[in-house]
Amino acid sequence: MYKIIPVRIFFVALIALTVSADLHAQTDSVEINNRSILANIDSLRIAQIELGKVKFTPFIAPSYSPELEVLFSAGGLLTFKIQKDNPVLERSSIPFSIGYSTNGSLQASAKFILYGKDDKIRIGGEWWLKNMPDNYWGVGYDKGRHVPKSDSTTQYQRDWWQLKQKIMIKVKPNFFIGPILDMSRTEATQMNPTMINDPNIVEYGSKIRTSGIGIVTAFDSRDLAVNAYEGIYLDLSATFYGNYLRGSQKYQVYELDYRQYKTLGKERRTLAWNLKTRASFGAVPWPELSQLGNPFDFRGYTWGRYRDESMIIGMTEYRHMFNRRNPNKKGSLNSRFGFTAWTGIGSAGTDVTDFKHWLPTFGIGLRLETQQRMNVRIDWGLGADSSSFYVNFNEAF
């Protein structure tokens, strides 16, 4: 059975993202006449601050997920060009947010991609901070599927941060290679009796710090990384965790991320698909196991409910941006609004031979273009006995 959240939350978020039309930082204003909101909505400006080639789009919006409940967050999208006179160089982007939820969770995050001169170097990464009441079901499909969520079986307090950094150097057209740095810290408190006696908690403890150094190779022929219409992205990485930089465990993680994009007929009608797998080996602590379900690919599940040494997902997503009936002031027929729909399957197990139980995901979403080809995405994902509602910048993959 699928748990459904009220559809009105979609419209609350959408209104929160669009009502700031008259806050535009430039001197020109928007005149809204007596026509209906539907007739005017595509002409509303998004609050935006511009300083030369630097653009900043702020937002305030609610979202919902099983682990955070209703999250009220604020943040923005900062974009710029390091090399202003290069017309083909993509804009560097830094989306970030901080929020507080109805269950007392504090969450802050930032994901970024920086493009160097002539795209010879790319610096990407993400930073996370969470202090929240969380749930730990255990390791394996059976635990995630059958252990009931309750104060005495799954709930605990989680204090977690992560810093992950990639530097990719172009060695040939479309080919990149470079180092990875991944550091994290997890502290679990107020653990329930079932969690205290869990064999993985007993083995690795409630305070875990990890440090990993690795290498990544990538092929990227996408026309635009943050919102591709055409092209292929293939990323292969290996990260080795150890006792250096105050790490507490020794293990390895190997990841493959394959994405492809195809325009269907008209521009801005895109079919995208994604195959991703992660395999870990060695003394992998329970917070660092492969997990199904997050805001950036396998949407619709509580983050961390299904975890094991390895996982694999396959996703297909259709993205559609609308056209305007009449050209705007710039003569464009492109609307800033669109929608998306996706479906996919995934599995977690000790290794590839253990991928026996497959979980579905499907969902729909709204898109609001805040900067050229950079969208706010409002997604509603459904999984097996769960659902999640997300508000984020840029596409999921």
C-alpha cells in the first residue's frame, strides 16, 4: 500500500517560490493587471540579484519526507562564470539550503560544481550537516521491509556531517580524471534497545569517523551538466577509507554512475535514464553502507531504510517544459514552467548475487526555471509503503 501526502503541499511550495515577483533586485517592475493568476503566472519574475555575471536566486519553501516530516527551508542558487569571455563555458553553480522541520530536525547542505578556465578543470562537491531524530532498521532487505518503525525498534538521535570533494582534470575532449576526498562523522545517541543490541552497532559503535581518498574517471558529452537535453555521462570511482585523517575504519567503495539524455522531437522534451551501482568491501561501518532512497535519484523512500554492502538502481525520467502562447518581452516562446514523470527499480544486498528483492519508485514533479536552464524541482515520489516530497535546485540526475 502506498502512503499519499496532500497534493495541496505542491501548491504551497509553488506559491512560495513565485510570490516574490516584486522583490526583483533590478529597477524594472512587473505590472499585474486584473487578468486571472493563470494568465499572469508565466510572466511573474523570480526574485533575483545580479552583480555583473554573478546571479543569486533565493527561495523559501516547505518540503516533506518520512525522515524529516515537514521541513521549512531557505536557501538559494548562486551561479557565475570564472572565465567571463568564454561563451561556451558553463556557469558554475552553488545551490544551498538550511532548514528546520516539525520533528525538530536541523539540516544544512550545499552542492557545487565549479568550471575552471576553458573547462580544463572541474571542482565538484557536497557538504551536509544533520542533527535529527532518525531511524535505523538494520542491515539488509528483510530488516528494512519488516522491522516496524517505532520508538523502541528504530528511532534514535543522529548527529552527522559529511564533506565530499572531487577535482577532475580534462585529459582529452570529454574525458576527465582526478582525486576524491570524502570525510564524515556520525554520532548516534538516545538509541532504542533493539538498536543497542544490533550486531553492526555492537561491532562499530555509535561514534564513527571516516576518511577516504580515491580516484574518479569520467566521460561527459552532455550539452549542459545541470540540465542536459543530449549526451552521455559516465563516472567510475574508487575510494579507499583508512585510519588517516582521523578515520576509524578500513574499507573500499566502488561506484558507477551512467546517465544518458535524448531529445524527443522538440527541444525541452527530454528522456533521461540513469544506471547507478555502489559496492563496498571491508570493515564498512553501518552509517556508510550503500543506501537506497535519497532526494537525488531513487526518490520516494526514507533515506537509510534499506542499506547493505551493495546497491543498484535503474531510473527513466521524462522531462517536459511548456511553451508560451505569446512571446515574452525577449521574443521567446519558452515558458519557465514544466513537469516531469519517472519510474525505476532498485535493490540492495551483500553483493550482485544478492539482488533478489526489487523495490519500485515512481513519481511526478513540477519545474520552475529560475535561471536559464536551471530549475527548482518540486517532486513527489512514491515507493513501497512510503512517499516523499522534495524541493531542490537542478535536476535529480
